Amino acid sequence: MQENIMLISPDSQNVHHLGGGVYVTSAWSVSERKSSDFIGGQISLHDTKEDRSYLRGTVLEVINLGNKGFKRNRVSFVFKRSTGRRVIPLQVREKYSNTLTETREQIRY
């Protein structure tokens, strides 16, 4: 099942431009088992859980980084930037209320 994800990443501190409209995020806490569900889905980055996205795109690859000294597994997302409308968290919460899960730094839908 393909999933979409919003990441709370203030001031674009956790994303790097690789060129050609392709970006990679720093490490995020996502289970290795679930990580492949995001390939082909939408990713958006936000300063807060209420702000519109400042960057969004389609996930091309999810790189498993292991637990890197933490209790939970870490992954990085590689994505191709999309243009057009920004992702608005309130609208996502309303549209996907039955399937949405939310943590401190992530909203999955």
C-alpha cells in the first residue's frame, strides 16, 4: 500500500538538493518494514504541523540507514520535486481522517 508523508523540518535544515530537482532528506525514524510503502508516494516538508509545505515531491527511493545508535530504525527519502499546489495539513487531516497517523515530526496518510 502506497503511503504519503509530511515531515516537520524547520527551515529546510534536513534536506539537501542533489541537482536536477532531486533532493534527499536527513535521517528520519521509520521502520524498515514500512519504508518501501512510501516509494511512489508524496512527501512534503513543513516548518510546523500547521504550515503549508515549502517543498514537496514524489518519493523515488528510501535509503535504510539502520538504527544509527538510536532505538528506532532511520531512513532517508530521495525525492523528485513537484511544482504546483502546496500541501496544507488541515486539508490532509480532513480528507484522510480515517487513515491518518501523526507523531511529533511526521504525519502519514
